[in-house]
Amino acid sequence: MFPGTRLRRLRSNRTIRQIVSENTLTPNDLIAPIFVNETLKAPTEVSSMPGVISQTPESIMGEAKRLEDLSLPAILLFGIPSKKDEQGTQAWDPDGVIQRSIRNIKDKSDLTIIADLCLCEYTSHGHCGVLKNGTVDNDSTLELYARTAIAQAEAGADIVAPSGMMDGQVLAIREALDGEGYENVAIMSYSAKYASSFYGPFRDAAMSTPSSGDRRTHQMNPANRREAMREIGADLYEGADIVMVKPALAYLDIIAEARNMFDAPLAAYQVSGEYAMIKAAGINGWLDSEAAMMESLLSIKRAGADMIITYFAANAAKLLKSD
Ligand code: PBG
């Protein structure tokens, strides 16, 4: 045997494996998504996501404290309003569910507050923007995103996260924020967001399944890799501070490519369906769901993500703290 082919030497015990470990996961890497649902009287478990609890604009206060105590640095808020309409006006209402929730937790903790910015949870038809001739109209939607960004910043969001995949959304939001004096509010853009079947459980939780059609005229075709780099490049050019690839596990090649091509902070979103798969198999006794959770998170980190948005955030942080 050639001496250099003896690779098992450095795997022979736990501590030697530790010193040659190329990647590590810490709670600092994790962002917890939270559903805040105005139609609920009390926190309620999402049926397709066992262990994920939708909060009320009041219960979010205790939840934020719990997550901060686990050393998590940031939360990503999704609002589900009690009233939906054609335009999704609750998205930018100063008393809308997200704005109220942000005000309730702001200044009570050091958590970075990220507000998801889309209209699909707020429109009666469940589409991400203004419908014209049966399709989502790009430019009139941008105006509503700009209004929503200002309302979220005004309530105290540190970061706004446009997830609608409209062309030009980052520039429209950046200009609107700067115009109102919110230069310090950052933009985390869902840059390469694919039209994925892995969003199914989220749409249950957010009650945002489109009443007709799908999102393929704006979300990306899963067949495309180069196009994702064009999307990320465009968002950075428009002023995005953090770019994102979503989903994560089925798109690790996109994360790795983005890491190679761009220096900007890169987020990956381990979405609802990825969570549900691992959870369901665990509940059935088909795999060890905690081990699978940690392995999936580490592989997203290894692919090149600087931060991971995951419904496992609290669970993983707990395990990492007790290591
Ligand atoms: C849109 C949005 C979606 C997700 C995050 N933001 C749903 C969609 O595009 O239909 C999905 C997240 C997940 O599945 O966990 N506001």
C-alpha cells in the first residue's frame, strides 16, 4: 500500500476526528422561522410539521425569549392575518400581524428580527402579488412590496426578506427604505428560490396555497443552475446585503456554486418539506431524526452556507449547547 493512501489513521478516535474536522455547526449559524397567526387564540402545533408551534402576536414574546436563551441570533417572522383581501393590505397596515408582533418583541431582546416580505399570506387568492389577467403583475406588485418594507422597518425590523421573486424587488425596496430614512435596515433576498414541492407544509401553516395556478411564472425552474447565479448577481447589484438559496438539501450544488462565485453572506433555507420528511421518518422509527437533522444541517454548512434558516433551529441549538 502507498503510505499516502492510509486515510483511516485520522479517523481512529473521536478527538482525532475532531481536530481534522473541516466544518462545525454552532447555534450562531441558525435562524428560526416563526409563524405568527392572528386567527389563533393560543399557540397551536402545525399538523404537517410536528413540533412546530404557530404563535399569536402575544405568545411570540415568550417564544422569542426562549430562542434567545438558546443562543440563537435571529428569527424570521411570517404573519398570517385574520383578514385577507385582493391586494393583501394587511401586509403594510401599521397594525398588521407582523408589525404588531415586531413591536411586541422589539427592545425586549437582542435577537435580530427578520421580516419575511411577501403578499401570499395576505391575499385572498394566495398569490404573491397583484393579479392581472390571471398572472402576478411584476411592477404593480413592487409598489406594494415597497410599502410593506417601510411598514416593517417602521415597526422595528432589522432585516426585511423579500420572498416573492419579482424582478427588481430588491432595488424597489432599497430605494423605498432609503427614502424614508431606513438606510440601516438590511435586505436578505430570497434570490434563488425554486418552484418547489417541498413548500407544501408551509402553505398549510401559512394558509397561503394559491387558490388557482402555481408560482412557476416567478419562482425558478428546478432544472436550472446557471440562472440561479444570474438571480443572485442581479440581487447583489440591486443592493441585497444577504442572498439566499431555497430549498437547501435538494439544491446543495446551487449553494456550493453561489459560495464559489460570490463573496456576500449566503443563507440557505431548509424548508418545511425538508423538516417534515426528517420528522415523519423519525416518528415512524425509520431513522434517527436527531442524527439526520444534525447531518443535514452540517451538509448545508459544508456546501458553503454562512447561515441556515431551519425549523430545527431550537432543537439543534439545544443539542449543540449540551455537547
Ligand atoms: C412565501 C414563502 C414561502 C416559503 C417562505 N416564504 C412559500 C411559497 O413560496 O409558497 C416556504 C418556506 C417553507 O416551505 O418552509 N412567502
